[in-house]
Amino acid sequence: MIGLLILLTVFDFTVNSRTVASIQKITNKRESRIGYYTRSSMNKIPDLITNKKYLAPTIDHESLQKDIPGAKVYDATTEQMVRMDVWDSWPVTDPEGGLANYHGYRLVVGLTAKNGRYSGASTKMGLFMQKNDAKQDDLSTWQFVGYVFNSKLEGVSDQDYDQYLQNSRGEWSGSTVMMNPKDNTLRFFYANAYVLNGVSAQVLTTAQITVNPMDGKKWSSGLTIDHTKTTDRKTVFSGDGEIYQTASQGEGKGKYFSDDLTLRDPHFVRDGDKYYLAFEGNTGPKYNYQGKNNFTNKSYYGSSSYFEKESKRLTSNPNSSEYEKTYFANGAIGKLELNKDFSVKKVMQPMVTGNATNGELERINLFKHNGRWYVFTSTWGFHMATDNEEITKNSYLLGFSSKDGINGTYEPLNGNGLVIAGQGEGTNSKSFTYSYLVLPNGDKKNNRFVVTSFEKNSTFAPSYLLKIDGDKTTMINNKVLGQGVLTDNKKYFSAHAQKLAD
């Protein structure tokens, strides 16, 4: 017990005592080796993006660039309805990741800000509904139900003091699950962005909300959130200081860059009777952390011959921006096993790390298809540990798969990890999309998947189509679906592959 208390003090562990008591130390013998996104794969990107199998479609149609008509909220200051930007979004799913049918509705949660993403307004999760019998490609059929929470402490038990929620500054991306199709509740997992003792960071958070019929009786009347019944809102994980970096372990600012601290984008999935939470994080000291280790571990580079050449090149100029980026880079796709009360049962080793290559692996998405487990992550090129503008100017979706179960070894899809390359913001605003989310199709015989994203920081993007065949993927980039479409409804709009390389 004394050792545990010391660990809590030193490593700024989660304040939830039930979570702490349930943590089990990792047993390396039971887990497969970690997957890597290597510098070799990163540095192949300029050659890879000449192949259209990796390229996102160009959005040709102005009709597919509209803001969501229903994305409006009342502004008490102006006493008027004002528009909201909607960016990162995710559908409400069943525990296995399939699209949920919530009493006759498709539901999507999106990050919103009234009057615009960069207006200074708080980032809040908003719930959107679309009736199952509505035309999916009609953007006006998406209606805003309301904010998920009305206050930063809604649903927090009076008996539990949660310092992270007390100091909350925004609600960031996550996942939402309909655990029981027969009741009126949804289980949320999201990132609570907070400021504490002058440090800005994030923790993984959960809550249960209640969504009822608008008229109290008929589901066809619409939906409303009952904020009086929000419950079990609590911090799940703030890092353990060994496997995953905590906010207090950041190295601050270097000459060119700051040390990226990420603990966000929790994605819930059930495998059999076990609950897991995948997330974006950073490696801790147990897995070589960051710093000079990033120049000595061959696993981070690829082949031994490439390691010898690349590490020598980087260390020959320790005052360069590329050296500093490589020094700091320690992004990870992490995983927790949860108890049935959604507290932490076991802190597990990362599925994939980006040590020496990438500091932010965002929007984690994990699902099973045809005997394999797939994990996807979005990332910006400017978070890659390189100064090569052919890499840094674009956005990407990376993917990995395990053929040995959810806790197996995740190998890079296509041999290099690249699934989608898209143009960065400012390169071509009409084609700017990000926050790619591959939606499982629930059919092991169907190799086509819908990919959602946002465009222009303000609205649902047209949905893409992706082929997945085992450990290989191919973008279908000569056509797209409508904005915000969640299933392949066979109504396509013409498109063509973006051109990223000259």
C-alpha cells in the first residue's frame, strides 16, 4: 500500500480511488510485442502519395460543402439563434462498434462551438439525430438535439471531488455507446481538457446520459436530453507515469517545438465479455519514453541498415529542428482493460507507438472485421518528426491490424501504415478534410467501408469509401457519398483523386 501511495504522488495518477484500487500491473509474458510506425515508413510518404490508392478524393461539388442547417443554438448574449461549427464527430454505436439504432434514429456526436470554432467559445459535445427512414444524403435531416452536458459538473457525484472536472475547460473527442438497446441511456467516453496548476492537458472521462422522446411518450416525436439524470461522470485515466506519460512528465518547450502531451480520443469496444478503451497517449519511461532513447532504438526506424544511416544523420546535427522533433516524438495508441463499472482494470502496453516519428496519433478507432482487429489513427503531417514539406503539408490516416486477436501484435497496413493522404488546411480549402473515421460495416463478406470526416472546420464532409482486404487497403476516390452519410446508400457523387505530389 505504501508503494502504491508513493506511485500516486509522484506520477499524478487519477483521483478516482476506485480506479486506482483496480489497476493491475502489466504482465509482459501475456502480451504480444508492440507495433511501430517507423521513420522508414514516414520517409516513404513522398513516394507513396504518387499512388492514387492512398489519395483522398477531391470534393468537386459545391453542393457537398454546405453547413449543417440544423447546427444552431440559442445565444443568451444576443438572444438569437446562432450557427455552430461542427468538426470531430462520431456515430453512436453498439458495444462492438456497429452503427446503433437508437429507437428509430441514427445519432452522431460532434464537437461544436457557437459562432465558429475559433470564436473563443467553449468546445462542447453536441448530439445530432437523423431518423432512420430519412434520406441520408439530405443534410437538413440532421437535427441538433442539444449539448451533451449543460455544465462542467453535471452528473458528478457529490461524494467525489474530481480535480480534473473541477478545472475543465472543454470537451474533446471520444466515443459513445448504446450499451442496452432497451433503455434510454448512452455511455460517453471523451477527453476532458483542463487547466491545473498552470498546465493544460487532457484526461479520459466517462458519463452516462439519458435521452428521452421529445413528448415523453412517442419516439417519433423527436429526442431530448434529460440533464437531471446524467450520472457517473468521472475521470477514468490520467496516465500512470510508467507505461503512459502524465502531464507532470512533459519536458516543456525546446528551441523549436514544445513537447506534445496527449491523453484523449478514448474509443470503447467490447470483445466477448471484456471491455477495452483505446486512446491517444504518449509512451512513458517503461517503454523508453522519449529523448535520447529515440536515437538508439532500432525498432523505431525499420531495418538495421536504415537505422545506422538515419540515426547517424540525425545525431550529427543535434541543434536542428528535425533532431528536436525526433527527440520529443513519443505518440502512442494506448489501451486499457475496464471493469464493468468503467473504471480501469488493467493498464496495457501500447498497440502502436510513434517514437522518433510522430508525437500525436489522434482519433483512435478500433474494430474487428473478418477475423482481424484493425486500429486507425488520424494525424497531421506537421506532427511528423521531419522537416520535409512533402510530408508535413498533408494530413493522413494510418492503419494497423492484428490477426492474433484484440491483444495481438498490430502490423502496419500496406506494409507502411499509410491508408489515406489528404491535403492540409490552406493547401486547398475546398478539399480540406480531417478526422477520418473508418466505420465497421458489420458484414465479414463486404470489404467496402465508409469513412467520415469534417471539412472546413465547420461541417460534416462527404463520406469516402475504402476497400480493406486483409492487411491491404485501397481508397475508392472516383466517387463519394453525401455529407455525413454513415452507410453505403449507393448514392454517389463523382470525384477524382487528389494530387499531392508534383
